Amino acid sequence: MAVASLPSLKGKTLFISGASRGIGLAIAKRAARDGAKVAIAAKTSDPNPKLEGTIHSAAAEIQKAGGIALPIVCDIRQEDQVQNAIDLTVATFGGIDICVNNASAISLTPTEQTDMKRFDLMHSINTRGTFLVSKICLPHLRRAANPHIVMLSPPLDLHPKWFAGHVAYSIAKYGMSLCVLGLAEELKKDGIAVNALWPRTTIATAAIKNILGGDKLMRMSRTPDIVADAAHLLFTQPAKSFTGHFLIDDTFLHDVGKVTDFEPYRIDPSMPLAPDFFVPADSVPPPGVTIARVSQMA
């Protein structure tokens, strides 16, 4: 489902971490429909039986959608790899207009069941990786016409329920949002927009299928296209004035993009929509959107 009457991203260059599948790939393909150039920075070069997609299959999908793709093997925990990936993107496409921090690790384990190797992995990818990718993109974003940094991270709602039971993951994920809070203010003088985007519902991705809930939760989810359409709308906002926001996908599409029909984004319209983590209680869904109660999740 596309948002109508928006400026085009034709000729723009996006650097997206974790874009070999899921939400990152959907964002890339939505930009590709405009004729954008997309650097896919991700670790998966060879097929993995547990995870669909590689940087090469993603590149093929982006090019089929109308864009130009640059697949780059990159572990965002490694500073030299991030530097090389961004250098290659600039050498190939001439610059970077949009930086999307999508790569993320998740482990919803309680404190005593969280080993420190897993703790370090989540913080190295989510918080440190986001900071690192954003930092190295900055010199190139300063030269862009309408530069944006976007984190796929939640609003900063510090209710204890979002931390209890998975403290390590929540701290790592909120670290991405703290980068938004600080960078948005720090980069105002440069005219670089920094915003967060987060889904109201679960999104049908490998994390939902393999970690959180299997087939039932997948059917209660929306497609990654809703986040991709919201990201596209965000990229076309004026960077000098639209910054420092923590956006929920459907509310942003409704209020700014004037989208009124969210049914096409549903995996299974016969199932109630499952709420995602971290959505504040005072965030009201758009008209006509109903989210499942806890009793319906069992």
C-alpha cells in the first residue's frame, strides 16, 4: 500500500544496516520504487536455513523494484567494516542522503538466564552499532540536500513493564532511542534530521516467527510494508524542521500521510492485531484500527 502524492526519492542514496530481509529490505524496496540507490549493509552473504535472504538476494529484489543496489558484507560491531562499507557506498554512489539504523539483535530472556555474551551482542549491535553507523555517515550527510538519520527504535516510555523480564534487551533497544534524543539536538545546526520509527503491531519477520510466537503471532501481525511506507513518508519530510520525533508507524501515516485504510497491511484479517513492545499506553491507534487484548493473545 503506497502513500500517494509524495516527493520522489529518485537519485537519493540510502545506507541501510540489516537490509537483507524483513523491515530493512522492505524499506529498501519502497525507496527502490522511486529509483533510489541503496547500500545493503548486512552480515548474511551465504544462505542460512534458519533465515530467509542474503545481501545478494536483497540486491536482486531492490533492482527488480526499480532501484540500484550495492550489497556489502558488514558487521556493524566492527568499526573498520563500517568505515569501509560507507567509503564504498560514497565511492559508488557519490554520497549518502539517508542513513537507516535497522540492524538489531533480540533476546527476551530474564536477567538470570541472560549470559553476558548475549548481553554484549545486543548492546554492540543495537546501541553501539547505531551510534557508530550514524557517526561515520555524518560527514556525507552534511553534504546532502535533505539528510535524514532514522532509527528503528521505540519511543522513550520508561514504564517498568517494558523492562521487567528482558532488562538486557530493553536497555540495548532504548539505547538506539537515546541516540535519537541526543543526535537530533546535536545535529540541528547541521540541518540533519534524526527520528525514530516504531511499529504499533508486531511485524511479520523472522524474529516473530523464530523467537516470539510462531505461526499464530505471524497471522496477528502486519506486513513490513507498513513500516516501509512510513519510512518513505519520513524521508520526504524537510530535514531542517522535522527532527527529534518518536513516531508510531500507523499514526504517522494517518496524521501526516493521510492514510485511512490499514487493512491491506494485515497478514490475516480474520485475526486480531498483536501489539508490539514499547508502544506507550497513551498512543491511540488511528480510527478503525483495533489492537488485541492480552486475553486474545493466548
